[in-house]
Amino acid sequence: MSGDLIKVRITAPVKLGPRWLRPGDEPEVTADDRAQLEAAGAVERDPDATQVVLTGTPVRAFTQSEFETATAVTAQMLAEAMLDAALEEVTTQLRAEKAALLARAVEAEAQRDMLQDRVLELQDQLSAATAAAGQAVAADGQHPTTGGAAAPDQPDTPEPSETAAKTTPKKGAAAKPKG
């Protein structure tokens, strides 16, 4: 009986004997060849009835449309479950990141408050030092100087190092051409 030919529809590229068959081809094959093609998953199942077999015992014969409907429902349920799990994982990660950011914000606010207090302390110290310096000047009747030395008589007179720096050519500079 293995000599009877059966027409099948190829669903995946497969080599049968010496030739390659492409998806969509409909060759006539023997029952043995069909069994090999089915085992390889390269042919369409019988569209009229497919038997679901558990431990060798036929349970129920499904039509192709019933099988496709059941498969679609199962696929939908699996997709929803996977989506729910992925969303839960992302939500958990985002909540953890939010908690970490809130903790950093609290720390930053505490540091800001501490620095503001320090600024106020330094402003108070500066005000006290300025007031003390003003009182000392008023008591001495003199104006404070920057270096403790008397101010030069001619403030526009350049220091000797300034004149040398302006007139001395830089090291490695080319000489100016005459003319």
C-alpha cells in the first residue's frame, strides 16, 4: 500500500529524494514519504480532521477551524499572561527607581538647607568683621590700606617689571625687519 500516491501541500522547504520542494508545491508522494514530511513539519495536515492523541489514545477529532480557534484563544491567553508579567516587572523596577530618586531628593534638600544655614552664618561673620573693621578705622581715623604699606605717590607709574615685560621681546619671537 505504500505505493499509492497522496497529494500533499508543502509548507516549508524540504528535500524529498533527489529534489528540493518549495513551500506551496503540491507533489504526489507515497504514504511513507508523507509520514516523513509530517514528522519534519513540512506539509499541511489533513484539513478535514486532525486527531489529538495523548499517550496513543485518540481523545477527540477536531476540525481545522476548531483547532485554529482553540489555538488562537490559547495564544491570546498566553500573550495576555506574558504581557501582565512583563508589566508587573517593569512596574516593580519603576517603583524601586522612584523610591531611590525620592531618597536622593530628600538628601539633596537636607544638604541645601545645611548649606543655606552655613551661608547665613558666613554672612553674619562677614557683617561682624566689616562692622569691626569700620569701628577700628573710625577709632584710628585712618583709611585701611591693602598691603599695610603707604600708598605710592604716583599711582600711574608702572612697576619696573611691567615696563620690562612690555618692551622685551618674547623668547623665540622673530626679529622685526628693518625698514
